[in-house]
Amino acid sequence: MADSEVKVSSNSASEAVTPQSLVTEDHVRAVLAADKGAEARLAAWKVVDFTKKGDNYACIVSSVEVTYELGGQSSEASYVVKLNPCVSNPLADAINDIAFAKEGNFYLGLIPELNCMLKEIGQREINFPKCFKVCLEKGKECIFLEDLRSRGYKMSDRKQGLDEAHTTLVLRELARLHAASLLLQKKYPGEDFNEKYPCLQKDMHYILETCEAFAKLVKDSLKFAQTILNKVGGYERAVAWIDTLLPRLVDIFYEQLRFGEPKVVCHGDCWNNNLLFRYDEAGNPDSVMLLDLQLVRFGAPTPELNYLIFTSLRGEVRKPNLEALLNRYHNTLTGIMKIAGHEEPLTREELQKDFKKKNLFGNIFGMMSVPIVVMEIEGDVDSSDASADYIEEQMLKTRTEAMKALDTNPLLKPRFLTMFDEMMESGLIP
């Protein structure tokens, strides 16, 4: 059905179950009504894929283009739809069971409450795309969202990483999310947020502990980091340090994610690939949208900040600007709390201290992501064929190509090694 028009009331069911075949006419009618109103009459629709392989790992992201009539006029609209990849293996099953329930229920239940907290004090809503429909039927999960391309939003270059201006926008938006969740907690004093909002349960520690395939992915990524360091030479301390991490990963994730204050609602997977930016006439970023809320969680904000800063920034951006970037996050967080009549939830010094304590979490994901994101390799992981063997095959191919390009790709070695230089300088690597 992808990229083929469907006339209303036609019998065009696909024989094979594909992600695109999960989109039904009833879905499209409901989405159109939610967006344009009950008077809008559906005329035709089609599913059109637009993402590249490797852009999405936990689901298929496609779009639905719609022709409709309203007020005597014929118009067109487009919607982004996140779809179950329709494959079954331990990694895909574990992610799908968690990711769609988390994101779908976050859109349905928690985002409206968070935005209400901000609107009550005269602040704008958090920059998430509008959600028009959620279907959580097992095996047929789909989430229909606003198509932000029509508003000028697009991805930044993941190979180059985020510069200071892009990162500032993201940190301020995360601060608004975290502040809204603090205000919501004050509305429900004494209540357990993980119980009140089940979509916040089952964080990355849970996935690592319960999904052997994910645990293997993390361990293999760290071992590959050792391979790079051994080839470069001079990083024996770092190689030995990674050896100490490998048997303790479950405990490390628990300690890094479950401890620290204040507790806030976190995006959970905030990095380059899950962000869209809009630009002004001069080409400067002026707005960011937070996407892919499949790992939302409840906990300290500092692992989230580390995750963003070590997966998505080059060392030359991160190191000289780190204190200023954290201060901008803190200013936004405390500014919103003060507008609402509350004291700052943590001081600058407390933020800086806990950020450093959670560096390990950010660095683990930096080790995992950097060799992949700076490479442009034909045959990146395709979620539509995401068997466990296929994923392992593609990761091996990516790592092999990364090793070949270590001395020729101008982005790979500097971005990778600066993490370890900083860790040794800070004392994280003894």
C-alpha cells in the first residue's frame, strides 16, 4: 500500500501484513476528524514512506497523505505515522511491548496535564508534535502525529553533531518538560508518579536487565570501543576501565538512573535523531521539537542531560561550553518554578555535581552511538527487517566500515577520542 493511492470505500487490503498495511481507512477518518473537524470528508489517502534506513530502530516511521473536502473546498493534509515493524524477535518484541505503550499513553494522558501546568502560569506548551490518534492493539500498534515538515522542521546533521545554538534550544525545552513535571507533582503531593502514570515505568535499566539482546548490544558496543582504542594506541587506561564496566552494566544503569534529585518526567532518549529543528531566514535554529517518546521515565534529570551531551555533541562544542549550557538549562528550569511561586528545585552547584556523577551513563551511550552516527553506510539497520541476526549483521558491517575509516573519516576519531580524554581528565577513568 506504500506510495499508492486508496480511494475511499475501496477493498484494497494487502495480502501480506506489513507495517504500512496497519493503516486503515477508519484510522485515517479518525485522524482527519481530530485534525480538521467532524465536517471534513475524506476523499482519498495513501501511505508514503519518507525516512531513510537507520533513521529509526524501534519502529517504522511513515506518512499518510490525505485529500479531503471541507466547506466546499478540496484540500490536502499529511500526517506522520509510527508503526509496529511487524517482525518478531526478542529485541523487537521487548522494545515494541514497551515503546508503543509508553509513547501512546504519554501522549494520551501525561502531555495534556504537563501542558496544563504551564498554561496556568502563562507559559507556552512543550514542543511535542500534536497527536491525533493512538492504536495500541498488540501487533497493530500505530501512532498518528502532526507532520512537522509542513511547518519547516527538519533534522540536523547527525554526523556533524549539535552546535551550541542547537544544544541550547534542546536543553531549554527539556528544562520546560522537567519544570512542568515538578509543577504537576505539586498538584498531586505524596503520590507515586510511577504508579499514577505507568508509562513512566520500565526504563533502560529494566530493558537491560530483562532483554538479553539489548544487553548484548550494549556489551558488544563497549567491546568495539576497546577495539578502536587499541588500534589508536595510548588509551590503555580506558581499555582497562571498560573491562571493569562490562560485568557491572545492570548495576551501573540502576545507580545512574534511579538515584538523584529532583525526580522529574524525562524524555528518556533525547539525542540527535529524536529532534527536529526549525530555522530563521539567516539559517539559525529558532525552535526545536522533541520526538520519539518511547523511553519516557521518571527520575533525576542529569542522566538525560548527559545522554544528550555525550551522544550528540563534538568535544570541541561540549568541553568549552559545558558549564554555560548547564547554566542555561538551570536558568530555564528555575525561572519557570519561580514564575509559579516556587523555590529552585536544585542549585547550580547541585546540578553541576550530579551531572558529573552521571557522566558514566552519557559516556556509555556516547561509546555506543558515535562510531555509528558519524558513518554514512549503505545498508543501515532497517526496522522492517529487524531480526536479531539481521541487526547483529548490520552492526558488524557498520563497525567493520568504521574501523576502515578510522584514519580517513575526519569526524570519527576526534569525536570518539575526546570523550575518553575528558573522562581521564575528570578522573572518571582512573
